[in-house]
Amino acid sequence: MRTKFTALILGSALGLSAANAGTLEITECSLTDFAYTYSVDNGATGIIQLGSISDENVTLEPSTVDSGNGSNTHDLSDDMPDGNVYVTLVDGDEITTRICSDANAEEASGQ
């Protein structure tokens, strides 16, 4: 009985932390108007990092964002070698990464 109770408590704790995980979504996949939305739920602040998939030496300075929801837009045309960009959110012990590739940008502009 004690084993089942412990498993139930652990399962509940893991379920609660998973339910509060932050979110990150790219809303515009172009170098001139790169945009994303985020939600920080696991801590007082989160860290957002942008970088190039094509060139691992190209990264922007990480930014710290407050808990809650927000969005950012960047003109990356002078910072990135091409449209292959990643954005990562570190929210407490949760890490979320989204990727924007040249192929995604071409599909979006063709629609």
C-alpha cells in the first residue's frame, strides 16, 4: 500500500510540473521580421537564446524575460548568415527549442 501511495504522489508531482511547462512558438519565420511568443511558468524569469543552425558560432546575446506571456520580434538580417534559425527558452528545468529553416520561410511566403 505504501508503494502505491508513493507512486501516486510522485505521479502527481510529475504531472503538475509537466502541466506548468513554458511554451515557445515561432510566429514569423523570416530574417527581417523573426517573431515568437513565449510563456514562462516554472520560474520568476526565463532565458531566451537565438542562434544559427548553419553556423554554430553565430548566437545572439541571451535575453532574460519575466514570468508570464510575451512576444518578441527581431530583425536578424544583419546577424544570421541565412534563414536557418533556432530559438530556445529555458524555463526553470524545462528547455524548449523551435527551429525556423529556409524551407519553412519559403513555404510561408508562398501561401
